[in-house]
Amino acid sequence: MKEKISKLLECLNKGLIDKEKTMKIGLLTLLARENIVLLGPPGTAKSEIARRLSQTIAGGSYFEYLLTKYTTPEELFGPLSITSLKNDEFRRNTDGYMPTSTLVFLDEVFKANSSILNALLTIINEKKYHNGKEKMDVPLISLIGASNEYPESSELEALYDRFLIKKEVGYINENKRDKLLDFDDSDFFIPEEIKITIEEIEKIQKEYKSVKISSEIVKTLKNIIRKYENKTKDDEKERVSDRKMVKISKLLKVSAYTNGRNEVNISDVFLLKDCLWNDAKYSYDLVEMIDKEVKK
């Protein structure tokens, strides 16, 4: 698995500049069956990263949509079934839409309006979609969101919270800009033999649970979280919830497992820099806290 992931990352990064860390955490998010939101200004390859990641799963179904404040349920969940309406039943034809997709990319995800928000949250949280009287199982593995801005309304807070990984994507470093003048824009392609299968993802979900977290790593994690919460004690939104703690533990174990280890180590702890914060203004302080703690 480790060798396959290494080859896959090499392929995913081909032709991109300075996006290796984003692509790596994005792929780990998929393998952990978690969700990631890419945050940053226009023109920073957020959509390209999401579309490349969407091709990593063999045999999966993919759905992509650009949200606006006028997006309707039909656009995400499928049109109403005329046949069902004739029989006085409310039902959507969901084939090819979000409820039948294994991987979903929603661009400008925080443009989601109240008419679609509840169904969206149910799909993400419960992997279920209420299609009329039927409660459908949804095969969703991961939702990738992208946004040029952070959520502003309180009704979007629940959606924002469902993204365990919040990754800021910026413009490339100034000293690498000259590479854009010789940019390779050839078609992107992933060979089938290095794609991740649904079976492999299911295997990861079963076997990562055997990965151990030593008492020393637990102590390090607790110290980082305690210091972060003390730093942000006046901001209730930065409180680390029980649910987030469970998801962080899972992410660290999947990271260790996919790197061929049976125990979480310090390298996995650095994943916290994209997990703990909600408000980006705290992200730099968090990185410093993690650096100091792991170097003790």
C-alpha cells in the first residue's frame, strides 16, 4: 500500500507546482473516508487538485457542481420523478447525482442555501438521503469542498464543521513563479494499476483500528490541544469537540497504517495543523505550538 500511494502521489503532483502538501493531505483524507475543504483565493488550483483526487478511486462514481446562492435541490440530488408524481409520490431520480456518488466535489461549497443544506448534512453525517418515503444508503467516501471565502452565516457552521481537514491553498512561492512560464498543461491521467480500489479503502477502514497510539504520543497530543484551547479560550468555536477528537485519532492511525507502521509517531502529529483550527487566524499560532511540542 505504501509503495502504491507513493506512486499515486507522484502522478497526482505531475505538472503542478508547490502543491505536494495539499495533495498528500487530500489523498489521506480520502483514504480515511473523511472530508476536506480547500480554502484560498481564485487561481490557486483548488479545482484542479479536487478533480485530480477524484480520479484516484477505481470504479468510483464522481459528482461535481459549482454552488451559487440560487442552487436548487434538483441540481444536486436529481430531478423529480414524473412517474412517481403521477402516483402521488414525491421521489427524485438520483442516478448520476450526489446521492449515488462515491466522491463529490462541491465548488464554492459555502454558497449552499437553506433549501439544500439539511439534505447535504444528512448525506455527509449519516450517509443517507431521504428520497420521498425511502431512506437511501449513500456510497459517499469523501466530500471535497472548495471556497474562495470562509462561511459567514451561522447556518453554515454545521457544514463547515463536517470538514475535518481545512487546508489553505495559496499562490506559489515567489521564487518558484518562473516555473509557471514553462508550465506543462498536458492532459492528466492516472494509470488504473495505481488507483485505489473500493476494496482497499474498506480494508483500511478495518485494519487501521489495530494501530496503536503510545502514551508518549497521547501526552503530546493532549499538550498541543490544551495549549491551543488556552490560546483561543475566548473563542468558543475553537473548542475541540469530542467528535473531532475521535476523527483526529482515526486520521492519525490511517496515516500510520498507510505508511506501513503499526503505531502512530511524531510525523503523524503534524497533521493537527490542518485539523484543529476553525478560524484561519489561529493556524500560524497552531503550527508554532506543534513545532515546539514535538521538539521537546
